Amino acid sequence: MSIAPVVPLYAEADAAGEFISDRMISPAGYIGTTPTALIGRADDLARLASVLACPEARLVTVTGPCGVGKSRLVMEYFRQHPPGPAGVVDVLDFGYAADAAVLARVVRQLNEQRSRGVRGVRAVLERIGEGRHTVVLDHCEDVAGELAPLLAEFRRCCPRVRIVTVGTTRLGLYGERVVRLQPLPAAAAADLFVQCARSVLPEFALTAENSGPVLALCRLLGGLPFAIELAAAQTKLAGPELILERLQDGFGDLRRLGHHPYSRHSTITGLVSWVSAQLDAGERTLLTQLAIFEGPFTMRAAAEVVPGFDGGGYLIMERLIDKSVLVPDQRRDGELSLIIPNVLRLDAASTFTVQPYYPALRHAHGDYFRRVAAAGACAATGREPDIRADLVAAFGYWQEAGDAAAMAVIASALRLIPRDGEPAARAGPQVPAGVTDVLTKRELEVALLVADGLTNRAIAHKLGLAEWTVVNHLRKVMRKLGCQSRVQVTRRLAAS
Ligand SMILES: Nc1ncnc2c1ncn2[C@@H]1O[C@H](COP(=O)(O)OP(=O)(O)OP(=O)(O)O)[C@@H](O)[C@H]1O
Ligand SMILES: [Mg+2]
């Protein structure tokens, strides 16, 4: 394998007017060592290895949401499986081409070669490396449309070449094998947080006190490694509880601050804007509307809640899945459910309240979850913790609408639902019947959010109240329930 530094594609293109050269191919820089261990991806590595072990798998795409760890997984694979003496791994990393026009020129040149027929394509390939084993094309989503026909031709005329594309979008070519990455599950996400926190604060450890906030913030960040690394880097300034509090406040500083040497984005704002730029207007609108769902949702739920969904909503959703903006949640059997990575969802949700469709959307969401609660669909389905946040939001909607019957239905459904990802001792909150009798609707909602671990500030933000109003409600909750602290409120709600 040749050793060469990472050379950004555009620099190479600008300097030489030449886009395919050995200098552009940078396996050592790409596959080189990283200072942290790869966490929680043993199964995904094994999946990738078994796909790449198939001789007929000549076009393999590793895909998944932005920042989920696609490049990292592929690097790790080639680190663990270096090519034999006769084989070579070449890497073209499109991710650092800051100028889209330059990128477009690169692909146009490649396609011009292609239009000269098989010999032209061969010429391009020879310059990449005739007979070389594997070509990795990373961060190629911006050029996926142009690459697709080129790669189809590569495969036809260069049977010894295997291509691995890495990006948020699959190419959709015949015979393409897709390895899709999901965000990290809770325990692995917490391990990643600890590993990254230790790199800035070597003595950092999970304790009985901080494990709750660490799990909660990993959950809030949707198990996305990029965001977890950013949050963990803040450990040198603040403990997990304070980081969580700032995250609950619309991701706080994390939106703006950040330094991320191993990722192509450096802030959450950067990542969110990049994803948004990949979407057309219809996709952006639907994403914003779907952000009403706080947890996973099915196609059926989307069709019932989003106004005018039948006019093309299914097709747009399919495109959002292809772009890894909606992530299929395959952990459970049955109907496919989808999740929007939380960093994207919260950004979309911050804009929808001013949209003209918002009142209808909120009503439909409240009504859908009232029906889910009434049908008893919350109990013993394995989905309980997932729909908890949506039930609480629906409860808030009916509370504002002054519909006591709907609130009662949802409150009793909530009583059956444990909290996700928490140690068993902290499971809850459930809603004992006596509590709903003594608290007003607003007080109950505040109490539920306190038991969810939210700070006063986060509750105020979520309910659209001033912080001092939340403090007043909480005081009344404590007086009526005979509690001295937030912990006691949580326990009281859990004690049915
Ligand atoms: N399983 C993991 N263990 C440790 N670190 C990880 C893991 N997954 C990702 N990372 C780190 O998270 C950051 C983002 O990962 P990476 O750049 O591979 O994501 P990506 O999916 O390729 O993102 P993009 O869509 O922007 O290309 C990197 O710093 C990477 O080292
Ligand atoms: Mg990447």
C-alpha cells in the first residue's frame, strides 16, 4: 500500500488541473491510526467483513446518518484487513472539496472519459490503479448521481476492481450491497462518552451520580458518535449534569463550539446545515413536519398526522430514508418504524411552530396519540418507552385545549410506561391515580417532566413557559404531594 498524506481533492485539482493521480489517493492518511478505540461496532464490522468477503460483492455502500461513524468503520475495516502484497486499497475522499463547482468539474472530467467508451473508462481506472483491488470513495453523496453511471461502467469493464462507496446516500445501482449503520445503542454511546471525556480529563469515570446524566445526554444526542464526541469534549469545563442542562437548552454551546479533527464537521450547526443543503424543498418541509414526532414513528402514523401526506408523502419519505435523514429502526419486529436523528429533529422542530400548518399538525399528533392511548397500544408492546415523549406532548396539547377526557386517557396510559435506558431503580415516572386527582393539568405536566430528569429551564423551554412559572408550579406540586425535593416528586410519581 502506498504511503501518502491526505491531499484534499480540490487542492490537487486546482494545482495540476488533473484529478486522478497517485497523490490524490491517500490510504495512509485515511486508514491511519486514530487516538481512540472504535466502540460498539463489532457486529457492524463483522457484517461489513462478510459482505466484502463475497467475490460477487463488487460495489458495496456503507451508509447511515451524518456523523454516525461510517468513515470510521471503513477505516477500521481496512486497518484490520490490510490488502495482501498484490492488493491495494485506494481512497478518494470527496469530503474536503469545499468548492462544489470544483467537485462538479472533477466528476464531469470522469464522465467525459466515460463518454469515450470503455477505453476511456479504462484510462481513468488505470490512473486510479489498474488491477488494484479496492477503491474507496468516501463522502461521495454530493456526486452520487454522477458517479452512479460511471461506477456501473467500471464494474462492467474492470472486473478486478471492487468499489466501496461511503456516504449518507446509497447509489441505488443493481447489485449494490448496502451496509447501513444505526446510531450507537445506549451502553455503547455512554462508553464512547467516557472514552472521549477521558481524553480531555484523564480521571473521568462513570459514577452512581453521573451515569444518569451521561445516559440521558447520549439519548438526547440520539447515540450519534459525532455529537457525543463534541459533548464529551466539554467535560474539561463542566460535569455531565451541567452539559446535559446546556444540551436541553437547544444544544447550547454545542451548536457553535467544537473542534473535531477526525470528522469533516466541527459543530452541530455545521452538520445540520450540511444535511439541510442535501434536501430539496419538499423533503425539507416533510422533515420539519415529521419533527412533531418526538420518538420513532411508522409510515401509518406519518400519514395520519402530517396534513396532505397522501399527495406524495410516501415517495418523499422514501427519499429521506435513502438520504439517511430518516433512520429505519430495525430493532423490533413488525411494522417498520423510523427515527429522525435528534440533532436534526430538534433543529427542524425549532422552526415548525411558526408554520401555517402547525395548529393542524399539532392537533393531528395529539389526536393520534390519544387514540393510541385509548386503544391500550402502549402496554406490553415493547415500544412503551419510545412513545412516552409523544404521549407527554399529546397530553400537553389536550391540556391546552382543556379536554379533560383526553388527558385522563393519556395519563392512564403513561402510568403503564417505564422510562427507557434508566437503571431499574429509577424507572418511572408512573402516574398514580391519587396524583392526577390533586394536581392541576399543568402541575401534572411539570411533575412528569421533573420526573423525566428535565431542569426547570428545560421544562420552561419545552412548555413555552417562563422559568419562574415552572418554579411556581413545582412549588405547588411539592406542597400538594408533601415532597421536599425533585427526587421525592420523582419517587412519588413512581409509587403507584
Ligand atoms: N464507534 C465509534 N467509536 C469511536 N469513535 C467513533 C465511532 N463512530 C464514530 N466515531 C467518531 O465520531 C466522529 C464521526 O465519525 P465519522 O466521521 O466516521 O462519521 P461519518 O458517518 O463518516 O460522518 P459524515 O456523514 O460526516 O461523513 C469521528 O471523530 C469518529 O472517529
Ligand atoms: Mg464520513
